[in-house]
Amino acid sequence: MKKTSLFYGILIFIPVLAIIMTSFSNGGSSGNGVTGSPLDNQLAPASCLTCHSNDGNYNTSVTITSNIPSGGYALGQTYNITVTQSSVGASVHGFQITVEDSAPNKLGGFGITDDVNTHLQAGTNFVTHSFAGTSQNSWNFTWKAPLTDVGAITFYVASIAGNLNGSNGVTTNNNQMAQSTLVIGSVLAINHSQLLQFSMFPNPSDGVLNFQLPSNTQRANVSIFDYLGKTLIQKDLNASNSTIDVSSLSSGIYFVRINTNTKTGTKKLIIR
């Protein structure tokens, strides 16, 4: 009987141990939706203070900097983002950032350049610190602008400063939270002479997509992206080859961009 009890005890302990090990490997990360953004507050009202107190005094502040032009973002362009926390006397630091339009909708598009100290959450909707990343107070990553104009956008960040005084290295009290935003204007103005006018049909489509380009176009490159900006199809077009097989694409909404040497154009594609 004792052996049987011991056996079942081991069976119960194994998944518990797995959870503990997973916690250490992903330790230090924030939960989804704690930035204090409008959509985070609507879907699951929470903040860093859900797991941490706010009774520390580290003169904590946080800033978001980027190379996005103040006048707005360029469609499909990838930009560098840096979150920097300023605090005095704290031994650990953390953050979570997201970006939304005015609706609000999550825009996603975040990318990781430092997988030791940062990682993505909820697809590409959030970036947060890793366990290793709690030893620093500045984190770098990228953001890819949407392929269509969604208007002005806002980055929302929440950051926590504290000391490792909880169980398993989790900071539970003597913390201080700071929040900040970065507002970016709508799409950068594009000179009309640089816009490529083209037609594509049928749209919606489920097979072959045909393109009609300006008569003076000798060569063009077409790319088809999903909503997250991932390139799914890419092909060169010319007067004798102006079709693309899109039958491999799942039903949904995509974006088609055509580039020539001097012009670019983007349109929405529906696959049924």
C-alpha cells in the first residue's frame, strides 16, 4: 500500500515539477494585458499591481523612444523601439508594451532583436522582459507599421522596479510602478507622383489573381502579406507575366504591395 501511495505521489509530482521548471524558464515575465492601455482595461482589467505592490520608493519613471518620424509612420516600415526605466535603488526591473489604434484595436507587429532579455506575448501584440532581462533597465526591439492607414497610434508601456523578496525570485512587495505613452501621427504623407496606380481582379479571389499595371511599367515586384506583415507570396511581374496563383492562401484578408523602381502601391485582397 505504501509503495502504491508513493507511486501515485510521484505521478502527481512530475507535472508539478514541470510547471515549476517552466516558471523558472519563463520567470520574471509579466502576464498579458497589464500595460493599462484602453483595450487591456476593457478585456481584462489588470496592471503590474495585480501581482506586485506599489509601496516602494525608487523615483521610478519609464520612457519609450523610437526612430519613427514624429509626423507619422510609413506603411509596412520596420522601426526600432527602446523602453528605458529610470529608478534609484531597485535591483530588478520589468516592463510590458503594446500598441493600439484609436478604436482601440491591437496592431501587433512587434519583433524581437534580443531573445535573451525580451520576448513576445499573445502573438506579436506585446513585448515583455524575460527573467534574464530583469537585471537591466533598458530593452530594445522592433515594430513593423501596418500595411494600411489606421490613423494615429499609441504605444502604452508599464514598468515595475523592485527587489527580489518573494518566493522563487518573484517580487511581491516593495515595488513601484510607472506608466508612459508614445503617440505617433497617422501615415506619413506620400507624394502622389510616387503612388503606383494598379488594378487586380478578381477580388475576392480563390485562384488566379490578375494585375493590370500602367502601360509604361516594364517590371514590378508584387508581395502579398498577411495582417501581421508576414510575406507569403512574392513574384516579379511584367507585361507578359501579370498573374499570381493565390490558391494556397487560406480564406481571409491580405495586403498586396507592388513596387517599381520609382513607385509603390498597396491594396487589400480578400481570399474566399
